[in-house]
Amino acid sequence: MLLALDTATRTVSLALHDGAAIYAEHTWQTESHHTVELVPAIQSALRQARLSPRDLTHLAVAQGPGSFSGLRVGFSVAQSFALALNLPLLAIPTLEIVAAAQPPLTERLIVFAQAGRGRVCGAAYVWSAQEWRIASETRIETPLALFEMFSAPHTPTRLAGEADHSVYQAVHTLNATRGRQLQLATPAWSLRRAAFLAERAWARFRDGESGDPLRAVPFYLHQPGVPHP
């Protein structure tokens, strides 16, 4: 049984997934209360699934980009479980979790997450070999700058991520005045769910990755131009 934890932003999610079925999944919005909310939520999910920590065999955590405090909480809890129970742990890039939830498309995909101070972090993806693959560096910009950077005039582009007023305004401005054809995925398609994090982790474990918990490190994106790990 794999426990997946995502605390990269104010959208927090966890899931229990045995590689074939999802036993529990909880996703909620927090007001930066990751520290006090995460462990009780894990305990609740284990009880609902009639499991104990000793039933866990694998772990996964959202790697970032994301908030410093949010990522720190997720990694602290995940590594504590890994070291206490001698379990493998994989860190999966935050944006990859949202990309994994999107349907196959011929157009480009831009995935983003809130980064605070009116900015978002994001990257472009393309559909290749039956999955979404990152096709750009990861940037932190205003929504307007990021979406314009990773789109082209008169070219359909799908956006998926945590949308607020600034995101909706950027989409409207670019479509209305700069020749873009941006389509924002609905909230259900944009939600960053730990079940997709778990599936990405299972795929990597099956490909032979060991999941050394001491090698799992967060990815902090502090400024434009920092490449994706």
C-alpha cells in the first residue's frame, strides 16, 4: 500500500493506493495549516481504509515547486514514515501531478500552480509516447507573463492549475487582445489529486526506481530561469 502526500500549496491531498485500486483519497484547501492538519488526515484515511501504518509498503510526496513551508511539512512527514518503517520514498514533481490528470490532446498544455505574491509557477507539456512530457523549463511569473511565454498566437493551448482572479483575467486579456486561444480546464480537471501522484510513483517503482528516502529532496523555485530538475 502506497501513501501519497501533496502539501506543495494550499491545496493539500493524500491518497492510499495499492497499485491496483484507490483505498482512500482526501483533498482540501488549507489556510497554511499543513502542520496541524496533515497527520490527523493520514490517520483518518488509514482508519477509513481499515489499515495501519504497518500496512504501508511505499511512499510518495509532491516534490515542488511549491511553498517552502508546505513542501517542508510534506517531506518531513513522508521521510519520518520512510525512516521509521524502512519504506521506499519517491518525490514526484508537483506540476507532473496535474499533467497526469489531463486527457490526450494534440495542442500544447500549460500546467501551473500558485506561487504567492500574484505569481504562478508553471511549465509547458506536450503529449508524447502515451503521456504528457515536460517541454520547457519551469518558470515563476505573473499569470499573464507565463501564459504568454508558453503559448503562441492562434494556437489552441490548454491551461490546467490552481486558478484565481488573476488567472482568469490573464486568460481573458491574452485571448481578447493578443491573439491567443487559451482554454482553461475546469476546476475538476485542474485539481491536484494525490491519486495521480500515487499512480506516477507506482509507475516509477515498477520501472525499478529504489526510492531512497535520503535522496528525495524538495524543488524550490525562487526565481525565473531556474531549470526543472
